[in-house]
Amino acid sequence: MTMAAELRTLFQNGAARKWMAVVALSSAFIAVLFWDAIANLWMRWGQQQELSHSYFIPVISAWLVWTNREAVAKSVGAPSALGPALLGLAGLLLLLGKLTYIFLFQHIGLVVAIAGLVASFGGASLLRATAIPVAFLFFAVPPPYWVITVLSWKFQQISSVLGVWMIQLMDIPVYLSGNIIDLGEYKLQVAEACSGLRYLFPFLSLGVMTAYLYRGPMWQRLVIVASTIPITIFMNSFRIAVTGALVQAYGPQHAEGALHFFEGWVVFLICLIALFGVVALLCAISKPRRKALDALGAPQLAPVTPSTAKMKTGVVFGAGAGVLALFFAASAFISTDSLIIPKRAMFAELPSEFPEMRADIRPMDPTVAEVLGADDTIVVNLTSPDGDLYNLYLAYLDAQRDGRSWHSPRQCIPGGGWQIADHQVRSATMPSGRVVNYNRLLIANRNHLQLVYYWYDQRGRSLANEFVMKFWLIVDAVTRKRSDGAMVRLIVPIEDGGSIDAADQELVQMMQRMDGFLPKYVPN
């Protein structure tokens, strides 16, 4: 029977039409409830290259269900109380996302809500039968911006080192300074766009789908998924090396524009070939040996014995409707402007706190300012009467939401050609008695050294770890309705023959001095 004939037969059934109407109405209500999350998903899929594949994830999930529609139909059981329970969990995630302005919770809640609808109308048996298509939707959920930033930084570092190693294999003189590949006449910066994440995310989802289609033991499927990461890193490094060789031979036009874009797609195709090679290798070592194409079969969802009714259908549907109505009212009550923004002094007044020092306010890099989106920033060079030089940078956000958060200096420093020679997390007790946990970086650029201190001053807490900072952000957004905060960075250059211990003492003294007036600019 053709697809058109199947649909025609289905619509001619009166009971089926009513059932489908209820399903459509419930789905529409979920869409309205999670409308902000859906809009944010659509925006991020379109704006971030590493997420552009996400448009196809729901299509693939729907295709898996339709391809196995007979098995899915045989798995439809009695409505389950698991449905309203999952809808309740989805509603809690929705509220948490609205309270914290972290869309990740709402995105996850949307997938959980879809699972709740499946269990509500088809029982636990239908949810088990469609578990893979539903779970695959999680690959359409974008990681938080700060996770992408951290991953990008890690991939930039690894790709830079491997790329330079490959260039050296071609007998081309090259020097790596941070994320800048110095070829002498030309310099290439391994920026975030070249980190390889735009390969990793789509390639990882493709690897999971390949593992699902692969007919073999579980450990081989896990190998297929795990192989996507080293393949991505190696091939992205190869792309950087080839770009460097072309630039060295023919000029910088080979690092920009259409050719650079084309090289990226060619590398992605090579990644696919490498993944197929992994499948072929696993088939070669299997007993009995088989061909790779024979090991990749059509997607099959196993039918599940329909679940029986443990609660009346009307009770399940009523509970589900009540849960949705409750969270709809609660989400409407939570205003998008409910965060408290405390009063504070602007950073423009900050140089007056150092009357004996000469203050030179430096302009903010427009690119950095645009990415950060801070509500108040200042970059100032302070020169003491003895000639000691300090660089002070502060950035304040009245609300950390919609991707507006801090970029760790550890991610930005390599882009300026500096290498992190040493990183430690330390703590110091201030005159007020509070303890400041801070990051201490010793950075080098050829023969130049600088000592860097930075920490996150967040609603009375001084934190060094980005993950701990995010935890307290969620707690404070829910309990205190605040997500404001600042990042503080201090730098002192170390002259030739200068003492690192003396530089440490200078920065600690500067921290202690700032402790007296910093709360005026960064409220507790």
C-alpha cells in the first residue's frame, strides 16, 4: 500500500480522526508552551555554523518512525501515567529555564515533553519502541554557549599543535605562538571558526546514527561513536596544515574566502570516508568477516508488546491536561524582566580610586565587546610613581542570559600569540576577611613574560572555576532572582631579569587594595 493510500485509509476512520485531533491539539499546546525555546533553537541553528545540521535531526527522527510505522503501530498500548509524569518534569525544566534564563533547560524540557506525549497517548510500550528516535532529538539541543567556547578553545589548542607538526613534516619553517601559526611572511590564526566544532557536532550525530545502523556487538558500536572525535581533530589539523602549506606557496588568499570554505567541505567528506574505514576495519576483525556495506542495515525498530491499562484513560488524559495547564499558568506568571538588577557605580569612576597613579583608559576591542555584550567595561593601564605598570580589566553584566556570559582569559590569551606557561588556582584573604579564589597565569610570548590574575566576582562570591560559577548562577537566579556579576583581570609585565615572586606580591597587594572599593562597582 502506498503512503497516500495509508493516509487516506487512516483519515476515513472516524475514531482515528478524533484521536489524531487530540494528538494535534496537545502537540500545538506543547508548541505554545515552549514557543520561546523553539524560537531560540531556530535562531541558534541558523546563526552558529556548528549547529546548522540540527535542522535535519527532527526530520531524521520522523523518518525513523515512519520507516518502522508497522512496528510502531503494533506497540501502541493504553495511555500510561508515565506520560503526565514526564510532562510534569518537562514543565519543571521549563520554569527553571525561565527563572535562570538558561535555554538549555527549556530545550531539554521540550524533548522530555515529546516523550511525555508519546507515553500519554501510546503508553510505555510506544515510548520504548520509539526511544531511539525520541532520544536522537537531544542531538538538536545546542550546548550552552560557554560549553561551546570551552570546547572550541580546547580544539583550537590541539588543532594548532597538530597542524604545526604536520607543516613541519613538509619541511616548512613554522613557529607556533599561542594559536598563531607564524610562517615568517604570513601568520595564520587558528580562530574559533577553525577549531573543528563545526565538523564535530554534525559528525558526532552522524556517528551515532551509523552505530545504530551497524549490525554488530555493542562494543563495536561504541568504537564507531568514539572514533568521531579523533577523526575530527586529526582531519581539522590536516586542513590547517594544508592551508598553511598553500599560503606559504601561493599567498594568503588560500586561507580566506571560497577556497577556505571549499577546503572545509572536502575535509568533512574525508571524515565520512574515515568513518566508513572504521566500520570496514571492525568488519574485517569480526568473525565471520563481512563487507562493510553488509554490516550497515536499514533502521529497524522492534515492536513492543502493547502495555495494558493500569489507570483509566480519562484519568491519564485529565492528569496530563492539568499538568500542562498548571505550568502554562506558572510560565505566564514568570516575567522575563523579573531579575533584580542592583544599583552600582559605573566603571568610568574607577581611575579615581588610584589618585597617585597615572591612568590611561584603553579602548575596548570592538570584536571582543560585541561577543561579550557586557553592560559596563573598562580597560585601564595604571602607572605608579615608581614606574610599575598594571593593566586592569573589568566587565560587568547586569544579567547573564541568552549567551551573555564570560569568556575565560585562558581561551582568549592564545589568540593574541601568548602561551600559558603555568596555570594555578590560588586563594587570598582580603582585608575585609573574604577569601578570593583566583586563577594565576604565567604567560609567555617569545622572550616576554606577564603575570595574570583573574576571577569571577559574582554576587558576593569570588570564584575561579567557570563550572562552579555556573552552578551558583543557577542557584542565585532561582533563590535571589539575580544573575549579575563581573570578571576581574589584573596583569603585570615581568621585565627581563624580573622576579616572578615580586610580581605576585604586587598583584596580591593590588587585589587587597581593590577589596575596599570593588563592592561599589560590583554589588555583593
